[in-house]
Amino acid sequence: MALKKVESISVTTTGAAGSASGTATTSYSYFGYVKAIKLNYHASAPATTDVTITTATAPAITICTATNAVTDIWRFPRIKVEDSAGVAQNQWVPIPIADKITVTVAQADALTGCVVVDIWYDEES
């Protein structure tokens, strides 16, 4: 297993204080499994800041959300396995990805680099 880091995704927000928003998408598509995410917030980001990380193509897969948060943090997102009938099983696995990654920020202040997201993935589960 060799973890690889996706390019850093920096989101600049524009708009009024407390309601500024912004979106950034990776330059490339990534193929593998999301293993970890590091969120690094601007020192002036307000406590109302919401971050949503998804795949870029509809229907989007939500990889991670952070609501009303500005503390730099590592996240290790997983999804629950379902059987062929759609019944959730008691097993969690890394999130598969074959797409670009989009980071959306809402309810922030207008900031350059409001949040910088690093995503670590592996080509094998």
C-alpha cells in the first residue's frame, strides 16, 4: 500500500462576512480509495464555516463534511457496506473514487485560502 497525496485544494471565498462562499476542484481525476483528509483553516475563518468535500461529477459522492468548524483536523472518512439488497452491514470501508474532487465552502468570510484541504488516497483498498 502506497498512500498518495492529491494536490492541495485551496478554496478562496468571496461575499459578505458570515455568508461568503467558494468552490475549488482538482485539476485531475483520482482513482482509488480516500484514506485520510486534512483540513487546514485560515486563522481568520469564522466559526460558522462549513466545508463539503465531494466527487465532482453527478451524482456526487460526499466524502466528508465539516459544519460550523474552524479547527485544523485530520479526518478518516469511511462508508458502510451494503449487501446486494441494499441492507447496511456492520462493516466500514474507505470511500472509492474515480473522479475529480470538489471542495465547497459556505458561511465563511471573504478569505484567500479560507481552507486548504489535503486528501490522501490509495489505489488499493
